[in-house]
Amino acid sequence: MTMLARALSPDFAVPAEWPCGSPPLDDVVGKVSAAEIEISADDARRMDEVVAAVHDVVAAAAYEAAALAGAPPIVHAPQRIRAVFSGFDFHLTPDGPKLIEINTNAGGAFYGALIDDARWRRGEADARPLGYWAHLFVQHFRKEWQLARGGAALRSVAVIDDTPDAQFLRLEFHLAARMLHEAGIAAVIADPRELSYRGGKLWRGTTPIDLVYNRLTSFALDREADRALHDALLDGAVVVSPDPRMHSLLACKENLIRFGDEALLRDAGIDARRRDILMQAIPRTVGVSAANADALWEKRAGYYFKPRSGFGSRAVYDGAKVTAKTWCDITSGREAYVAQTRADASRIDVPGAAPMRFDVRSFGYGRETFMRLARVYRGQTTNFRTPGGGFAPVRVAV
């Protein structure tokens, strides 16, 4: 709490009042860990290469056709963007970093900026102030707008999530709105139900919206609550980032099968070096089906089982702990699952707590990694409910 409050200091307080209400500074327990993660320069380089290689694959026509086959029509909306705040989650292993998941609406970058600012205030040489991150994040939003709209000025952004004031990481919404406001861009925080689509524009009340920073987990925008946003995007009346198309290309768990399929990569024109980068970094992943269910059950301790369209560790199972009843649920067909060869998370000593697990989230904008942030936790999957856990800085050893 003290570190976050200090990071939000008066030199980032012009004007004194926050847009969209006051930030909930009292809601930070469990979100920032006292741990500090150090990784090798070689691991940092490998993670950066994976982020770049994934985007090279996504740009290949053969991969795009495979990833978008059967996707909802909304993925064919006219805009083409890169997707802000894509998160690539790695476990560090003796065999190098392993990419276990990709999220196109990943949380944490704004907390990472606050943590880095606090380090910068302590005089740490590799840290940057909050103003640096504010400028970079706003530039990413502007770049998204330019990719979709060319030279027109970005005038307004809506940060959208379901009941945003109830979200666990809602401080990030306030930080995004503040950074945009300080850059001269009108910013609102809203539930999708507050939006309307009329006269060829997306509105929140009387405010026309140019761009939506999308934190929704209804990735296809297929609920009634999403209708205004869905229709405006499909008609090209608003820019949405991240959007359903980039989720289908990057974040669907089934893509981990494709990114590790050497034959598909070769057919897509991916060269041997980039194929090797991905084959080394991505744990073997297969779809769970009736044909392989018995074999996977026999070797279940060597896998994690993940819903193909899941998020936030929802319904993710450690195969070593899967019961027969749970296995029936996984193989029932009600929800499609993938089986990912286990690549266990490393552990770190945490001041005031027992050792905990961690992963490293590399944030990318297109091919470029712009931030690394650790998530420290206890249990089988990442969570922010354990004392001592939360986001933590990542340093690269010199």
C-alpha cells in the first residue's frame, strides 16, 4: 500500500482530481508482492524472441486461415490492429522459458508501471518513472487508432469492463483514464451496458467514443450486453483494442497447438530459426478428444488441462490432482479442453512468507516486448489471494 501510494505522488497529479472518480487506493492488498525476481539475460532474450516469433506466425496467411476457421463473424470486422497489452506468460525451467499462455487483455501493466516508478524513486538504475510509462501506453493507444483510422486525431477512449468498479484490478482502469486525460484525450470508464450505437457512432451517454480499451472476457462480444459494441465494431464505427480477431489469433488456447506444430509452421512459411524458437519454448499441447482421452488419463500427471476459451486460470486443472469425476467433466464435450505438457513454475523466496511460485508475464505490443512483470502466488494456478503474493518487478541480471 505504501509503495503504491508513494508512486501516485503529486508530480503525477495534474489536475488534482482524477477523471472518472477517485482511484480505489485502498484496494491493493494482495496485488503487489514484496518479492523481486531476477532472470538471466539469456532467458530475457529467449522470451523476447518468442513474442516476436509468435507475431510473425500470426501474420502468415496460412496460420490466419487456420486460426480463424470457425470463428464468429465478428473476427472479420474491418479494423486491423496489434492489440494493446498482450501478455505472454512464461514459466522459467532448466530448459529455458516455457510459454504457457497468451492473453490479449492481460492485466498488470499499469501495476508494473507503478512498481517501476517506486523503484525509480529509490534510485534503481534500470527503473523508469511513471511519466515514461504513461507516454508509452498513450502512444500504443494512438498507434492502434492510426492503424485503423490513419491520420485523424484520437479524441476519446472508453475503458470497458463488466461492472468496472467491482473488478479486482479496477485501479488499472483509473490509471488508463488518467494517462489518457493528461495526454489531452477524453476518457471514460464504463460497463458495456452503458454504451449505445446510433447515427453511425458508439456513445456513452452524450460522449462519442473513438476507441475502446477492451477488458471484457466475453471475447466474441456475443452477449446481449455487448450488442452496441459488437455492432459498432462490425460496422467499422469504433476501434476496439484488443478485439475478437486478435483474441482468436493469439489467445485461444487451441493456438498453443498450432504454435507448436512444426509442419503447420513450415507450411505457413516460417523459417527454421523461428520454428526452433517456438518448438523449444512451447510445451507440447494437444486437444482433448474421445480418441486420446484414455491415453491422457493414464498420463494425466504430466499435463495441465485448460479450457480452449478460458481465462484467468478458470477451470484449469493440474493433471496430478484430477479426479475421475473431474475427468468426466473435462471429457464430457460441454467445453473443449487442451492438454498442455506440464512445465512447472519456479519458486522464489518472499520476505515475510514461505517460498512461492511465480511466472513472468512479458507484455508485447506487436513484435516488441515493452515490460516484464512477475506474478507471485501459491497454489496450482496464478491467483492474487495469498498473503505475500501479487505482481513483482523483474530484473535482468547484468
